[in-house]
Amino acid sequence: MKKVLFLPLFRMQSGHHQVAEALMDMFKKHTDGVILKKVDLLSYTNNSLEKMITTGYLKWIRYAPESYNLAYKNLFYVNSQKERSFKWYQHIFLKKMEQLIAEERPDLIVCTHGFPSYLLSQLKIKGKCSTPIINVYTDFFINNVWGSNGIDFHFLPSQELKEKLLSKNQISKHSMMVTGIPVHEEITKRARVFNNTDRPKVLISGGNSGLGGILNLAGELKKSTAFDYFVLCGNNKKLYDEINTWGLAHIKPLPYISSRIEMNKIYDEVDVIITKPGGVTISEALRKRLPIFVHSMLPGQEEINLQYLKDNKLVFEINPKSSFEKQMLTILKDHEKMDQWDKSIETYQKEMELENPEGMVEIMKMILNLKQADKPSYFTNQSKVIYS
């Protein structure tokens, strides 16, 4: 029986896990007789170590965001000869990765985080790993941690990054496919245009932990006469309880939502989303063609994501020093800006060579040699990419 090993990082729910789960669920739906397993290498190495690193990371971005941002860009994003200098700890993790592969004996490995990809690339170079490896990127850029040598296939968020890998890393175009950041199939694609209703419904999302900063907007939210709000509080119970105490009909707090079907219904009900520039949430909103307003961001990854999204006119950034409601109303009523945004969405979606997770699963099945005969019908329009 074939086995596919998915490698995110950390135990906390994040885009790395959401992307892995989207592909795993699709695999389960369309394939029998394949073992699917998701492993966090840090927890596998040492549970206490994972907890320490997670706690330290969360405290760092909360209490010293500027220093984290500087460190992230200098160590993991800028071009540098030292970009892969992980000498002091890579030996430990390389040994653990070897051990994990020996124990699990996977037929295919899917990396949704750069660090496992880097380690596997090193093992491939050393001739210590022969398992096919796929990189699935979960941001709108690729940092310096991701492995490239020895990686067999790449699911990429944009044509821009495909061109960069072609020119910088000399990766074969036949081993890359622009898919966007994968989202779960239960978040259905829907062609829509903003209706400019009298009182639009706005979804405020801050990621799994809840956008605690929304309390800074409390005064304006409470007085709103222009919008109805749904606030995704995630696991932030304090935020949920606080908004409940307001007792306002136009503001509804929502607890952590694990059901993607329920989340899909919420997306279909709202007209606009305010969120942070995290890869998966943004990709879900793009799939739903929701106007996206970015009010805040985490340092490092999300700041770089935001730059890409602004450069491609896919989101609107809110100035925190001005009324965010007035800014949204001005933009939503500006037909020229909304037409430009709609064209930008069309351009972004036309870049996709394969957008549905079902197609990504088909590629994995071919790598696993589960598709021995003719080309799958799903790839009729993709044949020159996959087979040429």
C-alpha cells in the first residue's frame, strides 16, 4: 500500500497545516488504498523543543515585531551567501529526518513548510533520500529556507515565482505548476461582482488566533451605520466575550469555526472581507472574489505577502490613522477602482495552470504510479505542462 507523508511545521494550526489537510482530504475522497500521514518534525524530534520554539516565536512577533521583521528578512528573505547556514542545528534535524523516513518509508513526501523541504533537499544531495518530494508553497513568495535541489515537483502561487525559479534556480519548467496557494475544495469557487448594497456585510478575520487588534476599532464599529459585521474571533475567547457584551445587532462575533462547509457559507453571505495578508485566508477570499481590505499584518511573512498583493492590485490597504469605514466606502463606491480590482482578479486567476486541489492530487497519483495508462481526462488542457 502506497504512503504519502505530509510535512508542515509546528503543531499550532496554520496555513501549512490547512494546505496539507486540503490535499489530504481530496486524496481521501478520490483515492483508495493510500496511507496519508501528517507529521510535525519539531514535535517528532522533541515535544518540549516544539513548545519552546512556538512560545518563543509567538512572544517575539507580539512584543518585538520590528526586530522579528528585521531578523526574518536578513536571515530568510534577502539574497545571501549565508542563506542556508544552519550549521549549528541542522545535523540534529537531518538525523531526525533520516530516522522519520526510515520509520515511515513513504512513497511520496509533500512539504508545506520550507524547513522540512530544506532538510530533504540536503539528504537528496547526500544521496540519503530517494523518495519523490513535492514543495507546496503557502505564501506569495519563496523564502531562502525552501529546498530546491532534489525536489521533484513544485506547486507555485504565481507565474512570477515560476519565472524566478526558472532563472535563479534553473528548475525545469516541467517540474513546476502554478496552482495558487491551495485551498480546501469545500471553499467553492464563485464568480461574483461586488453588489454595492445599501448595507454591505463585512467579515473581519484575523487568522486562527483571532484579530485582537479589532478592539482598537471598537468605537468606530459600535457607531457604524454603513455596514453589518461578522467578526471571526478564532480561539480568542476574550475578544468573543468582549464583543458579545456590546449587544449590538450589526456586530456578530463568531467563535472558532472548524467546518469548512460552514466557513464557505459565511463567505457566500458577506460582501467584503477585512483580514491580515496570510496566504490561505487571502487565497480563499480571492477564490470567492471578495474585495479584500488589509488592516494589519504580522511582521516578516505577512508584510512580504502584502507587498506582492498591493503590487498586483489584489487588495486594498487601510490606513490605521484614518476612519477605516470611510476608506472602505470610498473605495467600494469608486467604480474605476473596483473595475481595476476586478481586472486584477481576472489576471491573477488566468495565471493558474491548475487551480483545483483535485488536479494536484492527480499529479501526486501519477508520481506514485497510480495512473499507469492514458493521460487523466482532468489534464486535457494541461498536457503540455505535465507531459511535454
